[in-house]
Amino acid sequence: MSVLSLKPYKHLSRLIQNESFEPLLLWGARMAISAMLPMIWGLATKHLNESIWITLTAECLCWIELKGSYAWRLRVLAAGGVLALIFSVLGSVTSNSVGLSIICMFGVGFLASVLKNIGDRANGLSISVYLLFIFCNAYPCNSVTEIKTRTILVLAGAAWTILVGMLVSLFMPAEQPYRRYIALIWRAISALVETVGKGWEGSEQRINIRQVYLKEKDVRAAIDNSYQFYGKMAHQVSRQDKKQYALAQLRKATGLVAAHVITMSEDMEALKLKDIDSSLRIKLSSLLRAIESTAERMSVYVISLKGEEELLVITHISRLKKLVQLIKEYPAKGEQQEVVQRIIHIAERSIKLVESAMNSIEQMGEDRSVFRSYSLMKTLFILHPKYWIRNLRLLLNFNTLTTRYALRVAIAASLALFIYKWFHIDHGYWLPFSVMIVIQPYFGATFKKAIDRVLGTVSGGLIGGLLLHFPAHLHVQEFILFLSFIFMVYYMRKKYAIAAFVITLNLVLLFNIESALNPTLIITRALCTIGGASLAVIAGFALLPTWDKKWLPRHLMDAINSNHVYFTATFFADDKKTSWTRLKRNAETGNSNVFDSFNRYMEDPVSKENASLYFDVITHNIRITRYMNSIHLEEDNKVYEPLNRATPKQQEKINECLHWFNKITKMRTSKNEEEKTKSTNDSEEFLSPLKLSRNQEVYLEKILIELKAMQSDLLKLNGQ
């Protein structure tokens, strides 16, 4: 069999594997079934107009991605149904009044943008809010009877979609969503190791620090996503809850493997390729490839729980141990020997963590289906009022950026609705609809989405218009409509321009399934989309704009302060063994925020002065976090002894680091914090409850170097 003939099978295999990690096709199929069955009913019973409203409601609610546990899925579907009902009624009631429509559009825009800004947990709810309001407002109801009829149709669409979502979820393994998040962390680790390992064989150029950090951010994002839906840490879960405890331990081990990989990459940076011979270089390259393969196989095993995948992981672990033994036998000397020993040490601990993760999966036992795991009472408890109150508090937890974004969206959407209503633009609801879709919290993202939206919408409108030429009895439109539900979901995460094309095609077919081709209407829709996208871009530039030229320094100081807290909690805990993973996560989140802010700063249409200095300070701070993580990873392998304190010489070095931290952060430090850090630093009798090993001393010295370099760059930024 030729290589070319194998390609389709490889693509299919990759597609199936990707689907197990992110079931986009299943999501699209859920939307297609939920939306098309009412349409088929409408065609069969001559109730097409009624079926369109059921289909539209189903499509809105199907944008809610079912990612978490069965309990979370049921609650979010119920919330979506309630919001769909409320805002469809609101849109219908206000449809005949321009003033009320604009006022309500302001409220809808504000609420929808707040929901969108929460993230994956509520993004689908946002679509249910604004899309149903806009469409119901665009098609006026002239009597109470018409409003009641439409309300019943929306209620039927919501109930039908919730039923489909529940049925889809009932047959999945109960803990599969949790395992999927952990598998995605393993996959991100594999991609990180692949990036770190590039260039070690000498056949290609080494990857720069920015590319490595982008992969590191992906790992951090995967871990944070798992905490969005499964917030309890390993020490917060009771051992009596066997499955949850085992999964929490599995996630903890996975996160620590990621930290070890990052530490290893930092240590390998100390080795210069030109100074080491090819034998060591090949061995280290093979080690990295083996870790990459092990992480990839672990990701598949965690999601599938298949025996053959377990065997493959065990085989990869065995290979890792052999490679570590080969590196141990390499006769390294001097400083090179010290670095190699650290790499060996980290690799051995990573192997133990992988074995610990395997043990956690074994302890979890069989993962039963949802319908075998949930009793009737447990299912009813899912909708307990305490969950609604908790989510309402989350929704009302505003900050400056969220509020400015919500106001910007509300004003722009209200203006778009006013233009459409005042000038009686036929199908002009695409104006506010485009504004709501395109406008993002930051200008760069808004501009990019506007371009994709315009290209996708114009081309989708043209193709959709051509499809209306087909004779109705061929049912080509219905078939394309079915496929569009699947593909618009699939491409939403991969290529928004294609998703916009499919969404437009979908809406053209949905609202014109019995209509003749109307070129004027297609042109109107294209112009409304361009106008809405332009309005969104103008609003992002001129209406309460969020420029990172202003916010970047704040994010930077927050990230530095997080490292400061991490450092003081580590070395001045006074006989307390700190919860360092929480401090690590806070510091890494701060680094991620400032790095994202820097990337937006580079895209903003403002002056890029001091960009290189900002980048240098950010990388200094990232390295400090990495070295702090390395110190703790080293500490976790020691036996904790309360009286095993730092030596006077080590304490002197610790105090010197604290001195530089205080110099850097003193402008943001309150008087109480300043007095506290000063008294700790000035106490001659105080010795840190951390007696440092040789490796930890090396990392502490590196922290001091980064702090001094950071102070120098910050002085330049301040013009001193």
C-alpha cells in the first residue's frame, strides 16, 4: 500500500482522536438533530413557520457547550431555557416600539456581554439572550395571542433541546468530562515537550523563549479550564469519595509533571549545544522525545481507559527509565555534570509522577454511565437553589474591564438597533446581530473578528442565495442546512471566517427555505453585516476603549507582586508548610495575564515605545516563577523537618532577594505590608524554615540575578 493511500486513513484516525478530546462533531450533531427534526416536522405537517421558531430556539440553546459534569450540563441547559423564554417574550412585547426596543437592547447587550466575558461556562447563554431578543424583536407580534403562540413555540424549542442534551449526556461515563480535562493537560504537556526538544539533535534551529512560553501558557490554560468546572483541589476532596479523590490526585500529579518539564527546560538552557558532544545531545533529545510520547499516550489512556493504552504507557515508562540510565552513565564533568545531574533528578521524579498518575486511574475503578450513577433524588438535587444563587453572584462580580466592555457593547448594539428601526431597513436586524458577535473586550480582537465576519458573511450570503435557485422538491436546501449545523460548530474553534460563512449560510436557508431568490435582500444583509462590523470596530476604538498601553504596567506590577507574595510565603512562613501550588497558580496566572496584555499592546494602534523593555521585564518575572517552582519541587522530595532551618549564609542570600523584591514593589506596597516585610528582613535571629539543598541554592542565585536585571529594566522604563 502506498504512502498516498495511507493519508486518508491517517487523517481519519487523527480526526477520531481529536474528537475524543474535543467532541466538536458530536456537538454539531446535537445541534443538527435538535434543529432539523422540528424543521422536518414543519415540512411534513405544513407548519413551517412554527417549526422555524422551534428550530431557532434549539439553535440558540445548542450553542451552550456541554463540557462539565452531568449536574453542570443540566443546570446550564435549564438556565438557557429560562433565559430564552424571558428574552424572546421581551423581544416580542417591545417589537412595535422603537424606544422600548432600544432601551431593552441596551440591557440585553450589557447582560449578554457580561455572560460572554465569564468564559466557557456562560458563553452559550449569552447567545441565547441576544439572538432570541433581536430576532423576536425583528418580527413584530400584533396581538397578545400572537405573543402567546410564539412563547409556546420558544418553550417547545427549549424543552426539546434540553431533552436532547440530557439524552446525549445520560449515556456518557459519569467522570468522562473530568478525565477529558486532565487528558487535555497531558496533551498540552506533550506539545510543550515537543517545542522544548526542537533543535537538540542539531538538525534544526532551537526554539526561542517566546514560543516555549506560549506552549507553557497552553498548559496553564488547560489546568485553569479544569478548575473552572472542577474547582476542588486534591487536599479538599474526601477520600471517601473514591472517584473524585482519585481524579483530583491524578490532576495534581499531571500538573506537577508539567512543572517538572518546565524546570527541565530551564536547566537545559544552561547547556550550550556547541559545548556538548553529539552523544549527550542525542541522549537528551531522545529523553525529551520519550517524555513527549509518554505524555501523549497518557492523554489517550486517561480519556479512553483502554487496557491496550495502559500497556503502551507502561512500555513508554520503561523506555524512559532506560534512557535515564544511559544519561547517568555519560561521563559529564564540571558545571556540565551538575546540570546533567539535575536533569536526571527531574526526569526520575517525572517518571514517579507518571506512575502515581497511573495508580490514581487504577484506584478510580470503573467509570459507570450517568444513568447508572445518578439516582432520582440526586438528579433533582442538581437544580437546588443554592447553585443558582452561586452563579448569580458570579455574574454580578463586576470589575472595571468587564463593566467598560459591557457598556461599550450595550451602547453600540443600541445604536445599531436604532439605525435599523429608525430607517426601516429590511432585515436590518443583522446590524445589532453583527455588533454583538464582532465586538470583543479588546480592539485588536474586535478588528480581527470584524474582518473574518465580513468575509464569511458576504461569501455565505452569496452562496446561500445561489442555493435558493434549486427546486424545492430536491431538498438540497434542507440537506445543506443539516450539514451547516455541524460545520459551523466544528469551525467555530478552528477558523472563525469559515464559521461565519457557515452561520450565514445556515440563517439564509433557515429563514428562506420556502422563499424565492431575492438579490436585493442578499445585498442588504451583506451591507448590514459590514455596517455592524464597522460599528463594532469604531466602538472598540472610540467608546470607552481599553488600551493596554494603560493596563500593561498594572498587569506587570500585579504579576511581580504575585511573585513577591510567592517568595515571602515560601521563605518566611515561620514553621508552616505553605500550600505552594496555590501560590504557584496565582503567580503563573499573573504572568499569563501580563503576557496576554503585552501581545495586545503590540496589536493596539498606539505607540510601541519601550516594547523590548516590557518584554525583558516579563521574561525576568516568568523565570523567577519557574525558579520558585523548582525550589518547591525539590523541597517536595525531602522529609519535612520543623527545625531544619536555613543556614545563616543561605538566609543572607534570601534576605538579599527580599531586599530587591521590596525595591521593585515598594511603590505598590501598603504601609502595613512594608512594616511586616521590614521586620522580617531585619530580624537577625530569624532563619527560614527551608534549609536549601545545593540545587535550591542555584535556583535562589538565579532569582537574585533576575531581580537585579528586572530592577535595572524597570528604572529604564520609568525614565531613570
